[in-house]
Amino acid sequence: METENINHEFLDGVLEGHHPDVYYHFGVSSEDAILDPLREVKAIVMAGSGGRIKEFADFWSAANGDSPIVAFPKEDRFVTRYTAGVLFASHGMGMPSASIALQELMRMAFFLKDGDLDALDEVFWARVGTSGGVGLPGGTVVLSSEGLMADLRPFRLLRGLSGEYWFDGAFPEATRQAILDANADAGIPLETGKTVAGNEFFLEQYRLDGALRLESHETKMTWLQWLYDSGVRNIEMEGAMIAGYLNHWGFSKFAMICTTLLNRLEGDQVTASPEELHRYSEDSGVVLFNYLKSSLLPADGE
């Protein structure tokens, strides 16, 4: 862990009892007994939709002998469930929303692990979701190798009058390979590649079907082909920031698992049937849980 990048001035004060940490958008604080069962957390899984979080928790509870599910009381922003060592939390849509969820979850993880950096580094993080494919058909699950912005540069934030903050968008190769190994016999089309995270769903992703249109078909295709030639295989809206923040603290186990809903080289609108979309969404969860089973559940006979 990169301890110099952790906000010890604030977070150590929480551990020392000088002040609580209020995870406002989740509706809990470090003083709440509801967090006590979460000290054994081994994985934190994020997804955009609150409904998906509930489904994930129900599935993982059933896979662990109907283990109890802890639900945080506040759900107007994010939906959170904990069961059998895994904390599931929604993050909304886009990097601004997801950054709020992630920062509060990182603070919460620091508290739950009592500031033990070795224990903290053992926690696996994942974002699971959907995306637009770049040169891939709908239904392909992409394991991201790197998260980038629309200009194929890493995630960064404006630094007021003085410049920018830059972040490393790489996803750990060892974790990616472990997920591939756990899904070797899953029968799901899996690809690895770079992922672009857009700040905006229509304009920055060069869609031509928004209320505002700034690009032509020619400039759109030039951009998408440039992405493909540069190794990008899908586009979504959170991954570059998530990788950047987790790298900043030095976590070693995290991944992004996103199913493509369409091939952006062939169009802008999602035209798959409801049945196809359901299957696409399910497949990214299958890939996640195959990995969680292989890494968190005891082997047969143990």
C-alpha cells in the first residue's frame, strides 16, 4: 500500500477515537454497530444499479448457506448489502457519482481493517457492469487492462488555478488472469483490453443520437477506429477513476468486468432484445461469482 497517499491525518483520528467518520451517502458512521459484521470483509463489489446489488447479495447469500444480509438504512443515493465477506454497493452512473461512493467505501474499508495496511491490501475490489463494445459484438465480457479518458490519457482532475491531478489507470494483471482462469470453462466470450471512461454519455462518446450533436459520422468513426487501433475494446463511464483511486492507495487486487451491449463501430443505440440484455447483464455477474467462488469459498473436501 502507498501509505503516503492515504489521508492519515483524518483517518487515523477516527481509529484513535478523536472523531467519527460519517459515510454520509451510505447513511452510516464509524460509530454504528451495523458495521461490526463487516470487519471480516474480503471483497467490495460495485455496480451502477441498486437492483443489481440486491440480486448479487441474494445470490452470494444463497451460495453461502443463506448467510445473513446486512442492509444499510439509507438508499436514496446508493444501495448497499453485506453478506458472507462481500460488501456490495451501487455507485450510480458516471465518475462524479461513482467517486463519491468509492471514496466513502475506501474510508470505510480503512476503518473496518483498523488501519492495517496488509489486511486492507487483501481486499478485492470490482466494478461489474455494462458497456459499449469497440469492435466486439454485444454479449462479450471485457476484463479491463487499463482505464483511460476519451483522449486515451489517464484520469485526471482539475487542480484549481495550478493544473491537474493525474492518476494511474492500470488494472492489476495478476487479478485479471485469476478471473480468466476461474472462467476457463464458463462458456462466456471473454476479452481483455483497454477501456475508455466517458465523462458524458452522448457527446464525449461521439454518439450521434443525443439531443445535442457535435460530431459527424466521419469524425465519430475516426475516433472509434483510433480507439480500436489503440487497444480499446469497450467504453463505459467509471473505470478510469476507479482504477486511478485504487492505484493511488496501492491496492493490488481489483478488476472491472463489463459486458458489451452493442458494437459501437456498428451504431449508437442499444437494439438487443430484453432477453438478450438480461443475458448480457447476467454474464458479467457469472464471471464475477466464478472468481469469488474460486478465491473466497473453501475447496471441496476442506
